[in-house]
Amino acid sequence: MKKSEELKREKYWSDELILPPECDLLCRFRSCYHKGEDKGSFTQGVGYTRYYETFNPCCMSRLSHGCGGRDTIPVDISEALTWCVPKLQGSTKEKKVAVRIIEQIATWLQKQEGVLRNE
């Protein structure tokens, strides 16, 4: 694997702000989320039959079972807010991520309120 791909992999695993491209900011607070890497073609009972040359970050739950739907999988709001509060005093990048997460929590709660009213 190329040096640049190794650096991407190292940064992905060490930086908690980085999520796989298919995930939204709230995925890290869902019970189904499992940060991982799609390494290549996998066959059960055989193992990897082909490895990818590039680094492919992914949610392992989504890769294995598909995503259950972002609007239907509950978010652990207390965990999300506990994670966000210290970030608000951190670097500019951390603050921006924390504010975006809080905005997405508000949007998610509004959607849930609408679903409950329709039931």
C-alpha cells in the first residue's frame, strides 16, 4: 500500500472527528455504529480473496447488514451532548463539529416529534 494510503488510515483511526463518508455526524452516537475499514472482497469461511489498493473507511454494521435508516435508529442524546460539551472549548475544528452535531440533534428530535404526532 502507498505511503499516502497508510497516512490516511493512521489519521482515520487516531482522529475521532473523522467518520466514514456514508455516515452522518450522529452515527457515532447510534448503537449500530462500528467504525471500520473495507479491506476488500471477503468470503465467509475463506477470508479475503482480494484486497483493495486504496484505504476505504466504512461503517462495519452498514457493510455487513445495511443501514437500518438514520431516521429510525435512535441516537443516544446524553452521550452526544457529553461528547460535544468539551469540544466547544477545543480547537476551531472541534467547535464546528460540535455545533453541527447539536444542530443535527435538534433536527432529528423535530423529526421524531413529527413521527410521534402522526401515530
